[in-house]
Amino acid sequence: MAEDAMMDFSIEELREFLQADLLDVPVDPRFKERLKRRLWELVERQVRDREPNPDD
């Protein structure tokens, strides 16, 4: 996935996606935990990539 494509969604779409956590749908807890960690890694990477480099 291209870096610029990772944020190719609106805040409203993200909210809608996150609201699915409130639904009572059976899910494998291991899968959910892996997905949660992977999504958090993507968010952290985006933040790091946007921070100014003090060496520049």
C-alpha cells in the first residue's frame, strides 16, 4: 500500500469504521488484537512521518 493511500479516507469514514466495535458480532479475539495492533502501528507511522526532522 502506498504511504499516501493510507490516509485516503475522511474522518467521518473513520468514525463509522470505529463504531463497528460497538456492534455485538462474534469475532476471534486473537484476530481482533492483531488488527488493533496493526492499525495502531499505521497511525503511529503516519504521525512519525509528519513530524518535522530536526536535522533538516
